[in-house]
Amino acid sequence: MPSDGPVDRRLHPASILLGIDLRQTIQALIFPLVAGFAAGGRAILVILAVFGAVALVGRTLAWQRFTFGFDGEVLRVEEGVLSRSHRALDVARVQQVEIDRGAVARLFGLAALRVETAGSSSEVEVELRVIPLADAEALRDELRRGKAQAVGGEGESDHEVGAPERQPVLEVPLRHVVVASVTGARLLVFPAIVGVGLQFVGETFWAPFADRAEDLIEGLVVGRTGLPGIGWQVVLLGIVATLVAAVVTAVVVGVLRDAGFRIERVGDDLNVTRGLLSSRSSVVPLRRVQKVEVHRNWLRRLLGFAAVRVHSAGGSGDADRRVTVPLLPERTIDELLAEVLPGVAGIPALTAHPPAALRRTMFRWLRQAVLIGASAIIAWRYAPFGVPDVVPWLAGALVPLFAVLAVVEYRQLGHGLTARVVAARTGALSVVTSLAPVVKVQAASTRANPLQRRLGLIIVVAHVAGPGGDVVIADTGTERGRWLLERLTEHAAEPVVPEVRPRMLVVGEPPSPGDDG
């Protein structure tokens, strides 16, 4: 049993300020500021001064009373001013160790060390915010060595577990980070900021804002109040300016978050580092990887790129349990998967789904087209405000467009099952290929609605432990689905990975995907 080691190390004095939780601070200031606004401007200054003095004293006492220590087997933390708490983390339970460095921390050579265990699903188990960077890296290495010794046994030498070799796995160049920013969801950052800003203005100053906006729009449109009317050139200029602002915002956000993105393999762990001003360095144990997703939207498919998302167990939230490679060429996906999922050579050969699945996808897409088109036509016919006459034509164009998307989705449907991994692919505009180690499958189930039963189709769900979600094989043949259910259930009952090269499972001859289809 580990003995009680010394708990005599302190955080850096800068923790008094850098350790402040901005979210909690803002929440604590909301009520005093509202009261200050009601009392007048001078009261706000007094309230802020008192609040700042109390917070500074409290932070100083908290820093003085916070100590930690690591004896090679247990990480101990003691904290609290009035109420003292003591935590002891056995190194064998440590799942992830991250080093976070904000812009100010990097300026002074400091870092925050976050230690997470399998049970820390709602919050970080231990956060040392902040300590010198050299101390953070040294403690991270000590925790890794201690964990390797605890897991590998007492017979391993310090040389074997003390200095594992660093092997480069992936480095994302800056140009790929930029391409990822302008071809993904980050383009929505600027519109979201504008929307939040307008909502804030509307809720805070609605009456004067609405009156002024109405007068300005009326003047610009019809030329009243001495203002010229809007021409198509002004509208076009506004659209171009908005698009440029959205692109610039997306690039800035993407570069700040993912510049310098690289993955290294250290022993049985993956070290992930990213960030420009604020950097994050995290350790993801390979044995904790639960699921991998390959995302390819239509624009990235045209350019030959994809994004890869790795989900792992442990972590304090979804963002901490997920590592997203912003962009990489499709030809390198298999190489990355071979590193993330040991023993898996890449995306396995996927089996296409039966022709009856096309009828199912066509029904789902055309149902959406009819609902949207009918709503648009009703609005055009009965709305009290004017609706352009082009709306019915656009509604009618949805039917052939959605029919094409149904065919695209059907052609993308596929699934695969090997001795090590289960995979499924789905999507039309955005295609997602999900892979999970079969040893992570906890259970399997099937479901089918009346239409699917009539078409001889079934949905197979491989329930995977962890936050990444399940692997869903949609609309395969009924007999094929039952065969997949049996194989996945066997894996869930006896999760043993054979020590052989990956190969297709042969437990009798698998039914053709077209059976009952």
C-alpha cells in the first residue's frame, strides 16, 4: 500500500490571479453590477472595489492553503481555507494528463496541469493552476512512469518505463488548418456573434433600437429623411462584406485553436498538442480510445480532405474526451487509424447495403421535401405579408434535389466487421464513417419500423462504452443484420482481441447483404 508522502509543494504565486475562474467571476458580479446600475455610477465603483479586495484576500488565502505532492504511487492534494479537503489519487487510475497554457501563462513560462481519472465524468479530478512549465512537464512524466509501473508490474526497470521514445504520428500544417476553418462549421462563428449581439441589443435597448432601425430602414429603402435608396450594388456589397467577415473570423478562430497541431506516440499514449496563443498538450491512452469518426462534408470530399475525431473514456466533459484532427488528406486516414487503433490497418472493406435501402432513403428525403415545400406554398398563398412568387418554384425544385440526395446517401451506406473493429458509414452532404474496437462493444441491438420490415431491412446498433455514442448500421438486410447482431453479442460477452493480423470474421458464411432485401 502506498504510504503517505509529503504534501509540501505549492502552486506558483501567479495562481492568485491566473487561477481565477472567469465564468464564476462573471456570474458572481451579475447581481452586484445590476444593483450598482440601479444605485448610480459611483456605487458601481464602490461595489467593484469591495468585491475585488475581498476576492484578492480570498485568493491569497486559498493559494497559501493549497499544497500537493506525488510519491510515485499517489498524487495528494490538500486545499481549503475554512473547510479543509484531502484527495489521494492512485496513479493506476489516472487516464488523462493535460497541460494547458494560456497566453499570459506562456508569457511567464507557466502552465496548468489537469489530471483526470475514469471516474471524473463531470469535472477535472485535480487541476494545478498554475505551476512552472518545467515542473508541469516533469510531474506529467512522473505520473506516466508511475502508471506504467503500476500497470506493467513491479519488475519493470526505470529505463524501460522512464523514458519512452517519442514517435511523430501526425502534424497538421498551417495551410490545412486554414482550409479546415473555411470548409467547416467555423464559418458560422461570425453570424452567431452577430446574432447574439443583436439579441443583446434588442433585449437591453429594444424600444429605442427598434424605432431607430425602423426609421433608418425606411429611409434607406424609399429614400425618405434625405437618405438615398438602396441599390443592388449596396446589397451585393453587404453580402460580400458579411462573407469576408465570416471567413476571416473562421480563420482566426481556427488558427488560434489548432495552429501547431501535432500528435506524438509516447509508449502506449498519444500526446496531442495544439494552439497558438493558448496551447493545450494532452495525453490520450490508446487503450482508452472508444470510437473514431471520419467526417467528410461535400466540400472537403471535393478537395480530398477529411477530419478525424477520436473519442476516449475519462475526461471532464465532451470536449476533453474528444480529440479532433482538423484536416488531413484522405490518403493518410488509414495511417492515422493504424496508430490510434492498434492492430487495425485502416477503414475495413465496407459491404454495400441492399437495393431496398434506396427505397427507404428515398422515402425519408422526399417526405422532407414535401413537408418543406407544402409549408412554403401555404405561406405564399395565405401569409398576411408579401411572399415572392418564386417561392412555389423553389418548393417544386426541392423534390428532384432531395431525390438526388437520397441516391447519394444510399451509395454511401456501408458497414464492416472484422476481428478487431466494427465500422459503419452513412450520410449524404456530410459523410461520417464510424469505427469502434469490438472490445469496446458492451451490447448490441436491432430495430425496424413497419416500412423497414416490409422492405426486409433492419438497423443494427453496436452500443459502445464512453461518450462517443454508438455505431449504427442503418438499413441492412434482415438476415445480414441478425448475423451482425450475433457476432457483436459474442464480442460483448467475451471481449478478447485475438493476437493475429486483422481479418474478416468467419463464423459460418455471413449472409449476403441483399438477403430479404
